[in-house]
Amino acid sequence: MADAAGRGWERWTSSLAALSERLSAAGYPTDDRGRAEGIRHLARQANLALEGELEHSDPRHPKLHRYELPWSQWGAPNPDNVYLRCAIDPAATYVVRGDVAGVHEVLFSLVEGDMHLDENGVFAEVALSDLDVGPDGRLELVIGPDAGDGNHLTSHPQARLLLIRGYLYDWSTEPVISFTIERDDTAGEPSPPPTADDVAAALDRATRWVERSIDHWAAYAAASRDLLEHNTFTPPNTPPGGAPSIAYGGGCWDLGPDEALVIEHERPRAHYWNWSIHQLHWFDSGAWDERLMSCNGHQAHVDEDGRVRIVIAHADPGVPNWLDTEDRPMGMAVYRYVGAETKPVPTATRVPLADVRRLVPASHPVVEPAARRRQLAERFRAAQRRWS
């Protein structure tokens, strides 16, 4: 008879087999491309859940780990963010340290858990721009249950995760965030070997994580697809479980093969802003390292009239601010404003691809194919800095 760990493994593998069958059901794409992407998405979710629950779930021996890379996405990540997370005990005290010289912005958040588990609480948050940094660029942030002065986040009894979002405006030159964390009463104490019950419990948590993630985000994207008027965008707001300092808006594009969606808004007065596009069903951000799946305030061309013009299209429209659909007839586009003084509401116009130039000023740049190849090559080189 299998021990506790073996039984946990059997439950885990049975769940993955059932999920594979569920991804063949109505509502999920079943063509060759859709089926391949669905199984890849399931495998990526499994890998992410195992890493989080088997390797990084012990708040007594905390380990910051990176996720939301091109192969470990969930919940429509922002391609401009470098994401770190760590399990915490809200009754314990932790110290986060790092060199933040030249970093554009970082958000540190104490949260209940993950949105797809209905764990939406955000209990404390602070931005790097609000913290005291030493003249040498060194940062030290204390996290604990007692109120404190200076660089301090007060934990909440329901807080179970520390999330860190590092914002890269200039992918090529800005530092990629790197932090350490230690718990004051266990620093220098190695983690104990796992028990069979520990492994079984971690596998069960990973099973629930993947099952809920697959269902939740597909339903979230489907609701947006079915409830929102296509090719329009909602005003900016902060959803439950989102960071309070971030305002989001979005909508679904719905385009034929020779059509484009031209989005226009005033340049926001914000510490950071961007647009990104996301797949339905899997609700990830696509191959954002290899394709133009996002455009931020540093990367974007702003016309002489102070307006931003973004073009969503299947084929390259020859404009600077192109968002590539990866030939998907429908998907989601989302914008974010962080630390914003103004929050403009975008407008959008669907036109034949050949008419895009009619909706932009005469001075709007033309991007030739060779220049686009150079842009994509530079983007890919810059993205690799996050994991090399």
C-alpha cells in the first residue's frame, strides 16, 4: 500500500489526467493549435504549482522565488513586471534586503493568497518610491506584526504571502530586481527534511491550485468576452485583490484577418503605465519576450498632440505601438496606470488594416520590416536579462 506521499502523488496525477480531459470540453479550443496550447498551459500550471507548494511554502524558512516568466504565467501577468513571492507567517518578523539603485519602481504587498482561490485580501502595501533608500542604493524593509517606523510593513493575521512587483520601464538598461529575505528567529537554521505527510499536503495544495486556476481564469476571460462590448474599453478601476495603487481597464478585441483596432488616449500623468494583451482560455500574456504583446510609457511613441495611439492587429501595421494578436481573432487588452494623477479613458476604432494611417497624424512614424526585426531582436535580448 502506498504511503501518504504516494497517495498524494496518485491524487495529483489523477487530477492532471482529469484536467486534460476537461480541456477537450466545450468552450475550450480543440483545433490542433488550441489543444497543444491547452496541454502546454496545463503543464506550465502544474510546474508552477509544484514549485510553489513543494519548494517555497514554508514560512519558517522563507525563500523568495521568481514566477510569471514566459513559461510560468497565470492570471494575465504584466510583461513589464519582475515578480517575486514568498510564504510568510503573519506572527513572525522578516527582513527584506536589496540593492535598488536605478530601479524604476517596486511594490511590496502582503496578501491573503491567490485570486483564483478566492483569497483576495490585500492588507498592506508600500512602493519603493515611498521608502528610505541608503545613499549606496541599499534598501532594508521590515515586515512583522508590530507597528514600526520607517521602512516597515505591518502584517495582518490573514496575510500569508509577500508579493514583490518590480517595474521595468526600460527593459534594456534598468536593473532587474533582486532581494533576499530572512526570518529573524530562524536565520541560519536549515530547513528540516520533508515528511511523507508534508509532501502529501503540498501535492494536495498544488492539485487544488491548478484545478482552481484552470477554471477561474478561463471563466474570468469568458465573462469579459461575453459581458463587455467588443472593441471598447472600460474606465480604469482597481478590482478586488488588486494593488490599491494600480488602476486597470480593459476589453476584448474582435477582429477579422485584415482589420485593426486603433486605440487612442491622452498620455497619462503617471509614475508608470502600459498596455498588454492576453489570451482567452489560458489568460496569459502570450510570448511577450518574442512578440510585441505589450507597450509601456517608456517604449511607446507619443504623438506631437500629446496623445498615445496603440494599434492591435494580426499583421504588422507598420506603426511603433503595435500589439501583436498572434493571429487570434479575439482576445483581451488591458491597460494599467500606477501612481497616476490622471487616468484617461481610451477610445477605440475598428478599421481595415489598410486604413490605419488615416487615423494617425501625418508625422506618426512608419516602421519598416527591417526596423521591426531589430526591435523584436532587442526586445528578446532585453527580456533574457530576467532569467540569465
